[in-house]
Amino acid sequence: LTLVAHWTAADGTVVAHTEQPLVPTGPTVTTFTLENSQPWPPGMYQLAVQVGGATLQSRAFEIVEP
């Protein structure tokens, strides 16, 4: 079983695609970290969390200039 985090920008550009194997024996918590050596460009982004190719949850978020 693999948990996938698929990060995209508003224009559809893939920002990152990360995977973590899951071997749950009970309630399980996992964390994904996304880093960039430069400040993230302002704009809308989307995170989709998937298991077995099916999207479990999807969230839009915005990065604004400080």
C-alpha cells in the first residue's frame, strides 16, 4: 500500500510527486514535507492525497507575497 502526495500549480505544472509506503498495524500518521531552495512563486496550488490511484482528499491553497 502506497500513500501519494501529488502537488500541482494552478497551471497544471507538477510541483512534486512524493510517495510513502504504508504498513499500518493500527491507526497511522504520516507526514509529507515539500521544500524549495527559492521562495515559492505566489499563486494557487493543489495537493491531492491518493492511495491505490484513488484520490482520498484534495485541497487548494494559495501562496501570497509577504
